[in-house]
Amino acid sequence: MSNGVITSLDVGSTYVRAIIGEYDDDDNTLKIIGCGTRVSTGLRKGVVVNIEATLRAIKSAIEDAEMMSGIEVTDCWTGIGGNHINGLNSRGVVGVTGKKKNTKEISYEDVERVIEAAKAIVIPTDRQILEVIPQSYKIDDQKGIRNPLDMIGVRLEADVHIITCTVTGAQNIIRCVNRAGFRVNDLILQTLAAGRAVLTPDEIELGVALIDIGGGTTDTLVYVEGSPYSTYTIPAGGTQVTSDISILRNISLDNAEKIKIDAGCCWEAMLDQRETVIIPGVGGRPPMTIPRSQILSIIKPRMEEIFRLVKQHLDSLNLTRSLGGGVVLTGGGAQLSGVVELANHILKLPSRLGSPLQTSELSGLVEEYRTPSYATAIGLLLEGDKRAGIDPKENISEKGNKEKTNLIEKIRIWLKEEFT
């Protein structure tokens, strides 16, 4: 990152998307000035299975964004997701040192120590901690504290959400980006980034389930009382729907994908029973015309299966209160006709489509990017901006161009951004 330019890289199972943002001095916003998208064939269920194919897609996507923006990219904020992601909740407890002003006043150091205590968990040697996100704090007997800084107390507790990933999964993503000629500033959970782009503060506070329907996986991030509470991945997504159509109608995956996009539907009420779909012939055979309802009968069972697995997970959380913010669907699979209605029916929660929101901190968000497919890439841009410590509205000069990859620095930034 240099000269106020930030690049995000969304490496998905079906597409790789790169977005370049630059600060607009006139209105102090991050403006999208370049975008590149390439088909991804080197990942399966979010995990790199072909390094060469993945790095080619990464390089081409970033080069397309560079050509559009006229800016050369050296580094990027990269998303990570897939079946190897896991989340758990933990708690840390420390005594307040009282070093600040010789009182039992809680300082940054106390917060850092309690976060370190909360993350001191036993995980397998093949996994690493990706994110440690504070949920709430408790000072002595007072619960539900969001910002403990400068408060008086003897005992400080912290509830955190810890997200882990496999070491090889993270290293392979970084290796692909490096071999493509770029540097990874940090790996960011894709659903966390997508939530940054599509969720409103009210939804996060009331509790909401973000469901990102990607190509190879469906990733769910549940917010409770303003903080991430549960991370869950289902190893099925839009690619499985395409595969079902291909197998049951004996057509190529490319033709099946086109039919899914052009004629796919998973809610009967939105279907005109008189509509038909042309199925291309194979091996010189003539094309066949079938009712569109037959495509629905293939797509709907797979989507029902995905949402039932999500519901099973939500039910297992045993939340004390319902998710008042409902369900927000994002990702390429969320654009399938009728998916919001089906989710509402199975999950028994109000559902909506999640597209990147037009906010005061982001400009250049043209109609092309206001789709669920771009939610993660836009969110990575915003989250990268936050972690880089550049915020023109705060005018804090020391944030500058420093890289904040260290956990303690992440916590320090998080506290400043959220509570000052």
C-alpha cells in the first residue's frame, strides 16, 4: 500500500476479484478506481489445489484492475475462507495492574493481556489462529462492557471469538499471491469482510446471520449483540447446483452454469409454468426444450439442503434471544432467483439480499459492484483500510502507512476505531 492506495483480493472457488481504492481528497472517501475479475479453477471448496492456475488468475485479475486504474499494485489485503475455517469462543481473565496513574484504572496493556489470555487455547499443530475478535468485557461483577479502557476495577475478563484455519491453507494462499508478484498485507476472513460491506449497524446489534453462498462452500457468520459469535462452513455451494444440472440433464458444466444463471429458480411462486428452457444437444444431437419447472426441481433440493444445514447449526447455538436482524444472503449463489424466499421459509427468519452498501466512507460504487458477488471484495477493501490505520476523518498522522499484522496492534486499532 502506498500513497493512500488500497488493494483487495478476493480469491474464491469460482472467481478471483481484485479491487483498487484510492482516497479522494475532495470528499475524504475511499474511491473505487479499478476492478478485475477472472475465472478461478485452482481452488476447490476454498482450498488451493492448483497453485499455478490460482496464481495466474490472481495475476490477471490484479493486472486488469491496474489497467483500469492506471496504478501499479505492490501489495493487497487478501481474503481467506473455505472448509478449513473454524470458529470458537473463549474467555480470558487477568488482574488489573494499576500501572496507569497508580490506580486500578484499566489501560491498553491490561486489555492486551486479557486478550492474550483468552487466545491461550490448545489447537492442533496443523492449525493457526487467523482472527481474535473481542466480544465483550467484564470488570469485577459488571458484565456487558464494550470498552473497558479507563474504567476502574480489580479483575478484567474478556469474551472473544477465535477463528482458526489450517497452516497449509493460509500458506498456499500467500504463496500464490507472492508468486504472482504481490505481497499479502494480511489474511482476512471472507465472511468478516462481506459483513463489513453489507450489514447495517442495527442488524449487527440486534443479531444477524450472514450467509455467504459461494461457489464451493456456504460460509455463515453469526453476530450476537454486536459481535461475531459463530463461524460455520458448509462444503456445498453454487458449483454443486451447477453439477446437479449437468449430471441430471447430461450437459456440460459450462452449459449447466449458463442455464442456472439465465433460467435457474428455487421458488415455485416466482415461476411461470409456461416458460421453457432449451437444453443444448451433446455429440451432434439436436437441442431439447423442457419446462423451466424441471430446472427448478433440480436446483431447489440442493438449496433446501444448504439452508437446512444452516438452520441445524443456528438451532445448535441455543441463543437466548432470536436474531432480530434476521438473515442476510450474499455471494454469487445468493443471486439465484427465489433464494431469499426459500431462506425465509426454511430458516423462519426475515431474509434479504446483501449487496455492498453505499456509505459515507466509500465512493465510486457503481451499479456493477452493488451485487452480492462483489460483497467480499468490497468488504476486504474497507477492512484493509481499517487495519492499515488510514482514516482521513480522524486525522491521526501516526497511523500512516504502518502494517498492522501483529495481534496486539490489531487489538489497539480495533479499540481506537470502535471507541474513540
